[in-house]
Amino acid sequence: MEGQQDIARTQRYHLSMKPLYFRLTLDVTINPQGVDADTLSHRLKQIVKDAVARGTVTGETPATVLRYSYAVQQTNGSHTIPPLDRQ
């Protein structure tokens, strides 16, 4: 009975936590090598969908994605963010 109370207490704590909000910005320069922009745009959109569907966003944690939105747009390359982490 005590273990069940601990589980219930933990579940109430997690349910009472406020959501966290994040924005991920990714600027990509691609050498298309004959691939059209629509195809490459589709691939970038698929990366987002796959990351959410496969649990990559939250990894091996109990956290869950409540909602997400994304946009992929082709730019002229002049509005890039400073690189913080390149791999």
C-alpha cells in the first residue's frame, strides 16, 4: 500500500508541473547536387516529424511532447543565427 501511495504522489507531482516551452532553430546550407528545393524541404519536415514520433525529442525520460509546430522555408541565406553548436 505504501508503494502505491508513493507512485500516486509522484504521478500527481508530475501532472502538476507546468509545461516547458522551447524553440529549436536550425539554419542549413545544402549543396543540392540536382535535388529540387521541394524535395529537400520535405526531407527537413520529415526530420521534425520523425524526431517527435520516435521519442527523440524527450529521449529516455518520462517527459512527453504535448504539442509542437514547425515551419520550413527557403531563405536567401542572409538571416542566419550565430553558430553555437556545430557537429
